[in-house]
Amino acid sequence: MTALRGLSLWNRAVLVSAAIVALVVLITAVGWLVSDHHRSRTYSYSGPLTRVELRLSSARVAIVGSDSSTIEVRRSDDYSFGHVASETRSVDRGVLRISSSCPRVVVGSCSASYELAVPETVTVTVVTTSGDIRLTGFRGNAAMRTGSGNVDVAAYCGFNLAAASGSGDIHVSAACAPRNLVLRTRSGDLVALVPPGRYRIGVGSGSGHERVTGVRRDAAAPFTIDAHSGSGNVSVVGGL
């Protein structure tokens, strides 16, 4: 108190305001720690499905190929202050649709992630506003798009694969030659690793490097690779 008496009224007000702000920050931090939660849920669909569609907000997605006829879904949420993502699910005419979105958050956090095991007879479509997408050991058709995450595909052996990202990298490793491989990113790098052979190839980059090696360009080939980046490097490599 003696120190405050030597200060001007303005300086006293500034010190009091700073103390109040610090107290609010401390209370908020403690509340965030206390209210921070993680939860997971699993569910499955065994009906005759032909497609699964995911439309998500701020979510990471991991999909693995399955020999089962059942689609297995695991959803994990990390959130605080009760800001858990909402979810809707529906099945109509053989199509499973799952969507989730986080509420607008001023204080706290909200994120969701999905892991799916999908049989090769089911076509996969994934759209997320932000978050990484990973596809492993899948043998069906797939189309994936993320606004600001990376797309990583490993051991793919299907017919048609399309992957797009607004600002992330795309890396595809194919265990067998895909009939149609379409890759797009505005500002990331693209890498396609495919078995050696003949392909119809179209590659392009606005300001990055382009490389095609280990495969043979052939306009009459039965397999197509179309890879373009706005400003990243593009590589098509054969020889897995």
C-alpha cells in the first residue's frame, strides 16, 4: 500500500487493471485444465452399404481397409468447457453419412477425430475443413479433400483415387497400378509412388519442380496419373 501511495491515480488504475486481467487469465487457465476432457465412442454398421461419406469440421481422419463386411467407426473427442463437437449419422439407400462440427469457441477447445475400418466394396468420400487424412491398405474407390491438412495414402490397391488439399502435402504409395489417380494441392508438395509400367501422365506445378521417373509415358496406357500443385513440387516415381 505504501508503494501505491507514491503513484499517480492513472498508474494505480493501470496496476489494478493488470492485476484483474492476470486473475481472469489464471481462473480461465485453471478452468480449462479442470474441464479438459477426452472421450471415445465406437459403433458399427453391418447392412449392405455401398458408400460412406464423411463431412467434418476440424477433424483428423484415418481409414484402413478391412476384409470384413462391417464398417467399424471409432470417434474420439478432445474438448474443454463442454464444447464437444456435434454429430449426425444417417443411412439411406446404402449410403452411410456422418457429419460433425465444433461450436464457435471463444474460450476453450474442440476437436474430433475419426478412425474407420472399411471393406473394399464400399466407396469412401471424405471432406474436412481442416485436419490430416490417412488411408492405409484400402482396395476400393476413394475421394478425399481437406482444407488445410496433409493427405497420406499407403499401400493403396484400388481403381480410382482422388486426393486434394488446400495447403497441405499429398503423399500416395500404391501397391498396384491405379486406373485413375488424381492429386491436387494449391500450395503443398505431391508425391506419387507407383509400380513401374506404362501410364498416361499429366503433371504440373505453378512454381515448383516437376519430376517423373521410373515409369513410361504412354497416351494409350490403361492407367492415368494426373498430379498438379499450385506452388509445390510434383514427383511421380515408379519402382515400388
